[in-house]
Amino acid sequence: MIVLPAPTSLVLASGSPRRATLLRQCGLEFEVRRPDIDETPLPGEAPTDYVARLSSEKAIVVTGPNEIVIAADTTVDLDGAILEKPTDHADAVRMLASLSGRTHLTHTGVTVVGSLSASTRVVTTAVTFIDLTDDMIQWYVGTGEPADKAGAYAIQGGAAAFVERIEGSVSNVVGLPLAETLKLVRLALT
């Protein structure tokens, strides 16, 4: 557990209920503030640069005095292409079909801003999907779960049945690599 010195408070710069749940599982108390930034990738921007930039921008727009701010952004990277949140049903189907039977990377940029420091790290996890049938994809998209998820899937939900292998942090694929995030919070306290 991390104990913050008074009057310091912890802020999660994210509207993601998954990130909030992960932090609460670590016994942390925090305020949630949804950052409002443009999440459009820049032309030619690499997926790792994209998540680092967005996590940094999210942290900056919500930071106040006597606060430690945690911000994160996650994307799915298939052969160097950023798979953002699907725009509609057909886009989710397209994304899942492209991930079928393949290994992709999930990158999360984490930024922690304290009164004296700001640090950003990118954590990468390799995820391999089984071969997905059209029926499996249609069923999953029909659940509605892919709608607001990078790469059109949630590993903590129904898509867990699609995962053949994971190499790296599971919490990273959910949206917040806990070990690295807690290291950055501890660093911000020193």
C-alpha cells in the first residue's frame, strides 16, 4: 500500500472504470477526473509514441497543486498499425477478424505527475488470439463489449476466451500496468 503525505491527494486522469477498479484493488483512494483531449493519432505516429503522448497530455490537463496524477492510454498495435476504439459494429468485426489467429501488441502509456516530477513509461504486452470463426466474432460484437475498447476487445470480459497466450503484464492489457504504475507513484513521492 502507498501512503500519501498530507495534504497530497491522488487523482486518476481517466474515465475508464477498468483503470479505477485496478487501482482500488491495490488499496488506493483517489479522485477521478476525466481529461478532455483530442485522441487522434498524428500522421505517421508510432503506437508507443501515441500512448506516451496521450497519457502525458491527459495528466497535464487535470494536474492541480498538492496532487499526484496518474494518467494512462492504451492501444492495440497490429503490425505497427494503431487499432483504436471501433467506430461501429462493422469496424469492431473488422478489427477482431484482423486479430484472429495472430499475435498483437498492447501498449499502455502511463504518466505520473507529482509536485516535483513527471514520468512517463510505456509497457508492452504481446497477446495471441486463437483462430476466430465468424460466429464467434458476431457473438462477441453483439454483446456490446467491444464498443469502447481499443482493438475492440476486453481481456477481462468475454474476449478472454479468445486469448491463447499472453507475454507480459495482464493488467496492461486491461488498461493499466499496475507494477509500473505503482513504481512511478512511489518515485513521485521521493
